[in-house]
Amino acid sequence: MFFQSPSKAYELLKEYYGSEDIADFTMLRLFLRPIAIAFNDIMLEDKLLLLLKKNDEKSFLKILGLER
């Protein structure tokens, strides 16, 4: 689900936890930080989170090389 619709995965976390802060923390630690580390760019995690929050899946997937 994360790579098919990352914004929906973020919204699901936000709904589940009932808190945007907890959803941000969870998304960063479980998904975005490992991606940023794999890209050798730790600052990438914040950019990716911002794109998820803006519902800009196209830019998010483009950065990861997974354009549709």
C-alpha cells in the first residue's frame, strides 16, 4: 500500500492514532528514514513527509524512481 498510495498510508496512520504528530513520527521512523538512509540523504525524510502531507504522490514517487 505504501508504494501504491503513500498519502493514503499516511492518512490511515493519522486516523488510526488520532494524532498528526504521532502519524508523522511513525511515518518518519518506519518508512521514510530507512528510505532516506538508502538514498544516503537523511534530509530527504523531511521532504518526503512534506510531500505526503501535501498529497503530492507524483513528486514523492518521482523522487523514489517509482513514477507511474
